[in-house]
Amino acid sequence: MQGLGYLTRATARLPEGLAAFGDTVTIKAWAILWIAAGLWAAFKALRPPQKHSDVWPLVGITVLWSCAYAGHWAFGVIDHGDWANPAWSSAIAWGSIAAVLVCWGRCVNPPRHDP
């Protein structure tokens, strides 16, 4: 859903923390990456046997998003002393989602032992 949101969103309306991402690679390309990672995770979740590594593409892009917001906040603090920039809370939120995905990824079905 995150990818679909970025696919339809105008680049000019991106949050400041993601503006640097939109400058290096278009947000539409990031959207396709989000969609691919989400589809991969959903596909692997529905096909036994699941492995712990099945969620890593989704975790990776979520951590990347967290780092974008954390970097934006850190540069704001370093350049302007702007401690009140709300990007830090977005960084923590995205990082927390990544942590939850890692924890859920550890909850896999054990392999079946057919007699």
C-alpha cells in the first residue's frame, strides 16, 4: 500500500525527509521497489516453508525509510540547530515497523515432516 501511495502522489508533496530520495531516484522508482518488496513478502508468507530471510527485502526498504528521516533530522540539527524538526519521530516510527517485521519474520511455520 505504501508503494501505491507513492505511485500516485505528486513529487512536490513529499515530506521533507524523503525529498532527498526524490532527488536521487524518482519517487515512482521507490514506489515500485516498495510494491516489489511487499509482494515478495506476501508471496513468501503464503507459501510454506517460510524462512526467516523472507522478510528482509521489506525490512530493508523500511530501514532505508527510517534512515532517510533520521538523516534529514540529523542534518537539520547540525546545520540549523533545529531540534524541533518532527522527522525524528518518523524515523523512530519507521524503525519500529522494521523491528516488528523482523520479530514477525521470526515467527515461521516449522517445516513439515511427512511420514
